[in-house]
Amino acid sequence: MNIKKISQLANIKLTPEEEKTYSTQIENIFNYLKVLETVDTKGVSPTFSTTNLTNQTRQDIPKPGLVLDGYIIAPKTIHKE
Amino acid sequence: MRKTIRQLQSDLLSKKYSAKELVTDYNQKIVKHNPILNAFLTTTPDLAIKKAEKVDQKLAENKPLLKLDGATMGVKDIFLTKDIRTTSGSKLLENFVPNYSSTVYERLENSGAIILGKTNTDTFAFGGSTENSGYGPTKNPWDISLVPGGSSGGSAVSQVANLATFNTGTDTGGSIRQPACLCGVSGIKPTYGLNSRYGITSMASSFDCPGVFANTVEDLALLTEVTAGVDTHDATSSPLPVPEYSDLLSSVNLKGLRIGLPKEYFTDPLDPETKQKILEAVKFFESQGAIIKDVSLPSSNLGIAIYYILVPSEISANMARYDGLRFGSSKKDVTDLWDYYQTTRGKYMEPEIKRRILIGTYLLSAGYYDAYFTKASQVRTLIINEYKKVFSEVDILLTPVSPTPAWPIGQKSNDPLAMYLADIYTVCVNVAGLPSLAIPCGFNSLNLPIGMQLIGNYFNESKLFSVGHQYQQATNFHLQEPKL
């Protein structure tokens, strides 16, 4: 596992110690996950929702939204001369 | 003494004490015991007193009480509570005060429940011992050197230490049932979709299930009829009508009830004393005329693997919103936007958050998606099919909750896999989305509580409550209190 690449994809800066610890722990967990390789799933459709209750949308009637009294102050992250 | 919500309301109506006296007593108990137990992260004593005064005014004017008037609650700190700090057990949200409330909390509040504070949890509910909290572990009142279980450990401890009438929790892989078991209280993980997930910091959206802890199953039934039901803010919430569960507590006849014992739940690593107490509960039901059947759920041993593929995958997506820009703590001395994201997340996320995001990111990355995510979703179907088959043969399943009673703080904290395996008897229920009730069924030789789990078919909560209530009418394990 390329921990540097994964942490970059995940947008988390890791210290060198963290990289070492997580690599070992995650390899260990992945070895355990291999148990699924032995299961025959040919022709089985995957489940993404257990109760099939998806998109229980309400009627499209306007309602008041959340009101923010003030502004969101974010730090300056674009540095242009 | 453990009182049900109805007993408490009857005391208020007969003027045994006022709501203000009751709430003051709870506030004082929290001040006294919380420094040791660390069950609450935030308390709201003044707000609670104000609400109690309103109940007293209502009583003075002889106005009818709402279902939960006078009942006090601890709210797991991943439920958003408007104007009350909500940390999710993480330093990432140390100073976050939400501007809206979660549906479950709002419904409890609208029915009269009085919030006393927010309870400790593993960071973002990631864990099974409450040790992953950014605010220190919660201690088990039966022995403060032991974990209370988790992730809803603060709520379970508040319940058993009698620091609130009831407490809310969430259960993604056992996070209500397992701490209920390790602390010796009653807890319900309803069918997926029965309680709205709106306003609860998301962990794994196809697994997360809000629920409650209470002193009795009777209270769990009453609370669930308040919290359950369709919510237009949660597109996976169930539109089915919600029964008045508390009126159906005697609806199941134990004589002839078919109880299944899945053999996969009674083998290694089950602790012998736990097994013995579970089998004594089985004997009780048998003596009441229930039909005990041995059944098999052959894929149960795959539950943890499915769970630790699908859940971290969903977590890595859900946690992407914590970029430090809109809410939460953030690093200010950064060079550009990416540096800002990465430094903020690197600095403020607890180790278990990082671990799970990294696992999920890897699993969903190009080349691995089919081998892991698709495969685990297919095995999820197999697990569901096995439960469906078993529920054509029996009415409910009776199993252990945790393979062992509470373990020492620190014992598993450096071995994430060992910690994950503690959920071996609870995760499959979440993989399938079924309802499950955890109730105390005895104590071991060290006087630590042991619990059992009653698993029902989809939306069969009323059956679980009725069976659990009848068991509690004949036993008193759920009424035992630790010395504080």
C-alpha cells in the first residue's frame, strides 16, 4: 500500500511516524478482509440499501430555510501578488 | 432507584416532588459523578431548570402532561442540538454550536423531554469502547478501570449511573447494544430507517441507526413511538405508520413463540460465563412455553469483514465535508487551499478518524473498488438472504451481544483489529438493517453485567419490545445499580 498516495487522496497530512503506524495497522486489517475472497458471489446482486427506502422525497413546496445571522469567515487561502 | 417514565410522571402528578426538584437532583448527580465517569462532555443545567419550571407550571394549572414531560435526557454528542455545543467527540468540532437540531432530538424535546447535557462518544462514533473520544475515555461505573463499551459509552454510563431518565445513542455496528450490554442497561437499535438520521453527524449512511437507552423496555417502547416515523429531511426514513409500541407490550404470547438460536453465535470466542447466562434466559422463555429452535446463519463470520469494507468506504466520503472552512477547528498558517485542507485534517482529526478515512480511500481507489466494495456489497446480500430464510422458520433470534463482559481500559486500544472483532455478534444486524433489542440477563462472578440480544424481522420492533418487557417483568437484572 502506498500510504503517501492514499493520504494525499484523503487530504490528510501525516507525520512520518503516523505513516509507519497506519501502514502496519492497515496491512493487518487488509489481511483480515481477505476472508471474503473465498466466498462465491457469482450472479449475486450487491445491496446498497437494506430496506429499499430510497428517495422518500417531500413535495416540492417552498419552505423557509436556515437563517444565518452573520457571515462565514474563512481564512485567506489564495495568495496572489 | 430506577423509575420508568410513567412512574416518574405519576410521582409528579401526585406531588411527591416537583419537576424542578427532580431536575436539580439530576444536575447535582452529574456534577458529583461526572469528574470520575466522564459521561458528559457538555451540561445544560440552567436550560434544564427552565424547562422543569414550565412542567411545574403546567402541573399547577392542571394541564395534561406530554408523553415525556419531566423525563430527563442525555444526548449523545453526535446529535446536533441547536445552540448547544456539539463536538461529535472530536477536537475537530471542539467549539461547534449548530444552528439547527437533529430530528430525533427535536421530537423528544417536543414531547417534553428535558436535556441535561451531551454525552461522550468515540470520535464521530468510530469505536467500541469510547476510548477514541478526543475528550478522554468514559469509565464503566461497575469498575472504573474498565471500558463502558462504545461508541455510545457516555450515554450507557449516564443510564446505568442514573444521571438521566434516558439517553440517546446511535448504532452503526453495535454502538447502542454493546455499551448497553457492558453497562447493564436496555437499548434498542431499530430497523434501519425507522428513526431519522437527519442532523446526526454521518458515519456510514447505509448503516447508521439512531436509538435510545432506558431503564426498562417499557420506556424504550414509549420513546421509540416518539422518535420513529417518516422525516422529509431524511430520504431513507420509513413512511410506514408507527404503532403505539407502549400499548403493545403484552401483545406477544410467549407460549408458542418460536425463538431461534443461531449456532454461529454460540461458539468461540464466546466467554463461557456469558454463554451460561444467555442459556439461562433461553430456559426462562422455554419455561413460558416458547419453542426453542437451533438455526444457522452460515455467513455470520463474514460480518466484520463486510463491515470494515463498507463502513470505512462510506466514512471516507462522509468525512470529506470536514475541511475546516465552514465549521470546526482549522489551521490558519497555510500556503494554499490544499495545504489548508490537509494540515487542518492532519492536525485535528483523532487517529481513528484518519485510520478509517485512509482505509476507505484505499478501498474506493481505482483498481480496488470491485475487489472490495462490490464484493462486500454482494456478500451483504447473502447475509440478508440468510436472515430472511431464518425468519421464515422462527419469530425472533436470541444471541449474545458482546463475546465478553467489559475489558480493561487500554487493553485493545493499540490493536484496531482486536477492537473491531469485539463487534462480532452485533455487526451482521447492521449489515442487514434489522431491529435488535439489547437487555441485561445476568452478572458474572466479578459482578459485571451480561446482556442478551433479541433480533427481529424488519419493522418488528413491537414484537421485540413485548418479549423483552415480559422478560423484565419476571427478572430484575435491568434494575441493578452500581455503587458510585
